[in-house]
Amino acid sequence: MKKSVVLLTALFLLVGLAVAGPASAADPIKVGILGPFTGSLAFNAGEMKKGMELALDEVNAKGGLFGQKVEIVYGDSECKPDKGLAAVKKLVTRDKVLVVGGGYCSSVNIAASEFCHFEQTPDVVAIAISPTITDRGYEYVFRTSPNSPMFLMGVNKWLAEVKKPKVVAFFMENSDYGRDGQKIWEAASKKIGAKMVANLYFEIGDTDFTTQISKLKELKPDVVFNIASTTEAALIQKQAKELDFVTQWIGVGGQFTQAYFKMTGPISQYAMGSSLEPTKAMKDPVTAAFVKAYEAKYPGSRPGIFSSQGYDNLKVILDAIQRAGKPGGDLVKDRAKIKDALKTTDMKLSQGTIKFGKDGQVYTVLPSVVQVQLDDKCKPDTQIIFPMDRAAAKYENPKPWAERKCK
């Protein structure tokens, strides 16, 4: 009797192992993606997601990695540090992803990247641009986007060589994203001798900016630096028109999305910033191939900066996993191998060549200076105006609202 029980138990164990083996081999390779998929920034995060889903389709259509499908596990940060930290903790400890990617909202990603580093999980940030994220020297933290000094470098050169403003003001999102940008622009303004007359702020989700714009109208700055996400940037432009306030608005490329142009129409004319808009770099065959593939997957949609940043971010992560070798099941060892592989990344993607410095920051992607200009049907779009060797159009001085042809 005892002998038959032992034999039966052994048989069950063998069957269990036989079943478990193939199931384990078929387990997906999981990548965690963090972003504000609900809330006021959901559209921008959705654009990032669309780029990532394109990259995901491309790898899975070829059989995935090591014969295993790749799966994205999304974590919603709502652009709130506490929510983002909870989401990334779940991705790392419960979902057991190999790598965390994505990332929008600098305040969220400062906290999330610190957690990932101390959990020895690679964190590859796609969009958030605060220098703090990579300045701390955390070896598990990388960023595939230029940081804010890199994004603003071209604009600062244009200010010094072309615009040469006498009076400037700051109207910033009250976040690490906004304040980091302000520090950079304050230094640039001091360097060219511009007088700084106002430091104004707003909160994410605000809808009424009339008090701040009225103050700016009294001060009459030549340039207003404005770091804002899509919705707030569009509302600011609309309310500036309502209050008949004219200045040279300067922001960053994230404002100039398809949604931004739908919200503002010709009102956005003359706004400026730095951008990596892929449709403006169609001479590059890699960028052109991305645009073509994106338009095929999402008919009627134009790939913007967030789409290309999402695409490049996941491609870099997948490349590092591939070069690190097939995961062995020990998360600590597998994550360490991927981290080491990320350090030697060298890829040509939609934004340009991706290589990381010792701090994990990409140093090979450089944005151009763009201005929103209108076509003969009053349709807005960005045009590269600086540096001159990339320029497709000349700078246009903002006209008073009453003198503008397109209303």
C-alpha cells in the first residue's frame, strides 16, 4: 500500500513537472510602463502608449524575444508622485517586470526612478525631462529623451543670437518640470542681460489663467517662458487672446501636439519651443520608416513627439533585453544583466542615435527650435526656424490680434 502511494505521488510530481515546463517556457517577457493614463495628461500618455504598441507589435510579429511573447504591463501614475510610486512598486514587486519604461511627469519619475534604483530594477524614462532624474548617478536609471537643459539649449542660443529680448517673464507649471525649466531660462536671461519682471505659476489641472495673464499684460515682456502640458498650454493661448495680450511665447515641444492644435487652431500662431517632431525629419530614412509604420497602424493619426519617444523607449528596452540574454528566472540577476546591456546601447531610432552617458542620460539626441506658423488655410503646424542649417522657415514676429489674418 505504502509503495503504491509513493509511486502515485512520484507520478503526480512528474506530470506536474511536465506540465510546468512548457508553461514556464511560454511565459511572456514582461516590461512595466509607467504613465498618467488617466487625468488631464491622459492624451499625451496615450500618444506615448501608441508608439510603444507599435514597437510591441513589431517584436511580437517576429516571434517575440527568445521565442517568448513580450507583454507590456501598464501602471497609471495620474501624474501624482504618490500614485506613481504605488504603481511602480506594484510593477516591480507584484508584477515582477524585468524593466520599467515610459515615464511622464518629472515629479513622479524622480520618485519612481529612485525606488527602481534601490530595488535594482532598470528604469528607462521616456519623456520626463527634469535633470534630477539622471543627475543623481543611479546606475539603474536611464533616459531616452533629452533632459530640460538639452531641450532648451537651442532656444537659448536663438534668444542670444536672434531675438535678444530686453524684458522677459516666467509663467510656469508649479512642478519640478516647470521649476527646472525656469532655472535654466533664468540663467540664459541673465547671460544676455534681459530684465526678469515676473515669476508666475499655476497648478496642473487649472483652467483659469486670467489673473496671471492680466499681470503679464501690465508688464509687457518681450518674451514669456511658459512650461505647460497640452491642455493648460492651449487654455493659456485662448485666454491671452481674450485679454488681447501679445508676446513671444516660448515653451517646449510637448505643447505642440495634434490635440494642442485641435484645441487652439490659429490662436497658437507664433508660439515657439524646442521639438523632436518626427514628421519634420522625414529626410532621415529611419524616422520616415517610423512615420510610415505609425500611420499604417493608426490611420488618420499623425505621429508626434510623444509617439516617437514611446516607440524609441520600448525599442531600446527590448534591444537591451535581447543583448542581455534569455532571462533565467532570477530577477536580480536578469535585471542586472539588462542594466549592463543598457549602458552599451547604440541604436539609430526615430529621434536619432541613442547612446547613454555614464549618468544614464542620452546625449546624442538634439532638438530643433520650432515656431507655430499657419498655412494658406489657417492650419497651424510647427516649422524649424533654428539652427539655420536645419531651418525650413524664417522666424515671424507676433502681430497684434487685430492685425492677424486668421482669427
